[in-house]
Amino acid sequence: MDWSHADRDHTAYWPLVAYTGLFLILSIFKDSSQWIWRLISGVIGVLAGILVLQHPLQSAVILPASIVFILGIMGIVIGITSLIAAFEG
């Protein structure tokens, strides 16, 4: 299996994640409501961007798997909240 293209495919992802995290942190100064969640999300975004930059081959395997996991959890949560909302009326 040729993994040489994996470095090039996912190195473009890290700036997006890192910049998103940076902008989340900077948005705290504009609107301070829920600042702790923005700070946590921003720090996680910056760290994720750095990790993808440092380990592009592993991120090529981990990112799709983690996205599927997150989408599965989101589907379960949305389904449960929809059922609760349906029974509440």
C-alpha cells in the first residue's frame, strides 16, 4: 500500500483547524458570553491543528475514524432529544 500521498492530502487540513481555534479564542474579546466554552474549543482546535501538522500520516487514518465516531454520537444525541421533544408535545 502506498502511503506517500497521505502527507500531501492532510497537511492542508491543519491551518483550517488551527486558525479556527485561534479565531474562537479571539472571539472571546468581542462577545464574552460563554467564554469558557470558546476558550476550550479554541485551545482544542489549535492543538488538533498542531498534531495534524506533526503527524500527517497518522492523521490520515485517525481523522476519518474520529469523524465517523463523532457523527455517530451526534446522531444518538439528536435522536434522543427528538424523542424527548416529541413526547413533551
